[in-house]
Amino acid sequence: MEQLKESRIWLLLALAGTLACTACGPNVIEGRPPFIGISGMHLQGDTLAADFRIDNQNGVAMNIQAIEITVTVNEVTLTRENRDYDLSIDANSSEEVRVERLPDEFTRELLASLENREVRSLPFQLAGRVLTQEDGYLRFEQKGHLYPVPGRPGHFRSAVTQAEDLRREDPL
């Protein structure tokens, strides 16, 4: 009888130990949308180039198959990218994507007003989604301001003021 009691105690201790180890184990983040920000933008000749930093906030690799990014300033599209893509980002890592386009006259005037310090900053909204092999469509959206880079004519940097709507799009 005493031996049965002792074996039950050992069984309970082993079970409690297993549960404790499982609860304390690593919690791998999966399915979180990437954080995408403007790492730089410059106007050179007839081309507006925007560099976007894509941060994988997951504990597993993210394989991007398509990307949609739109940057608007005062309801006007500054730059846009919508295409298939083949980009693998390791867990908790980042990659850069460059988008180049020919800006219209209004976009040139907006950036010139910023570069000439006629305005202190340009408020922007960056929104879009990525299609990942693992989780389907993942949306992102943020707001911030563009500023001229001192000593570098035609170059602009961003500061994010609010990131929102980072979510997974469920299939219909």
C-alpha cells in the first residue's frame, strides 16, 4: 500500500514537472504581419526611388509571394507597388525593397516644397498587404511624416507616428 502511494506521488510530480517545463518553453510568434516602413526616399533626375524595410516580427521565416504598398500624402499617391515577389525573410530579420517610378508634376512640387523648407514635413500614410506562403494576405498600415535629409538634396526620411491595422486577412 505504501509503495502504491509513493508511486502515485512520483507520477504526480513527474506530471507537474512536465507541465511546468511546457509552460516555460519558448513561445514562437507566427502569423504576425510584417512591419513595413520607409527607410529612405530620394528624387534623382526623373525617378523617385523609395526604399522600404520589411521587418519579419515572427519567430519563423516568412516567404512573401506578392506585395502591395501605397504611400499617400494629402490623399495623393506618392508611390505605389503592386506585383508578385519572391522574397524570403528569416525569423526576426528584415530585408529592403526598392520601388522606383516616374513621379507626376504634383509629386515633384510636394517634394520640392519639403526640400526647400516651405513646409516642415509631409504627413504620409503607408498601407498595403503582403501575400505569404504561410499565412495568406497580411495587412499593414501606418502614418508618419517625411522630412528632408540635411545636406543631401533630394533625399527624404520618415518618422512613423502611428502603426495600425496590422492584421491577417481571412479568406472569404
